Amino acid sequence: MKLTITIQVSMGLALLMRPTHCTACGTALMEAAIVYEIIVDEDLFQIDDVPGLVCRACGEQWIDEEVRSNIEQMVAENRGPEPNVN
């Protein structure tokens, strides 16, 4: 299932609290558009072009909690009713 979601990011307190270095290896993080995956009721959704941070060395990814919460809410709102299978 392909679900297109437009993400609007507000630059607020979360921007000030973003990590600058990877918690796994300590390397500097860089801004990047990432693919965010979420599983809802055993369905996998992949959201492209999510603003986030990526470790230059190990590839660890980080997204803002507000962005994650907004994505999860939008996925839940746009799933629609379950198909009726007889």
C-alpha cells in the first residue's frame, strides 16, 4: 500500500534539542531526507523524504519526536476502514 503524506516541520524547541553526534559511535550527524518505516496492525508503511539526521559513519538515523508523532497520526488517519474479506 502506498500512502503519500506531506510533512511540515516547525522549527522550535526540538531543533535546539537535536543531537549533533551519533549516540552509537560518536561521529557527527548530517541533515538528510530519510525513509521512515512504521508498522501499524501488521502493515508496513514507508514514508519517503522525512527530514532527519544520519550518522556519517554508521548510518544511524534520528528524527524529531514531533515529526515522528505527526507521521504516526497521519498514517492512522489515512488508513481508512479495513477491507471486508469473506
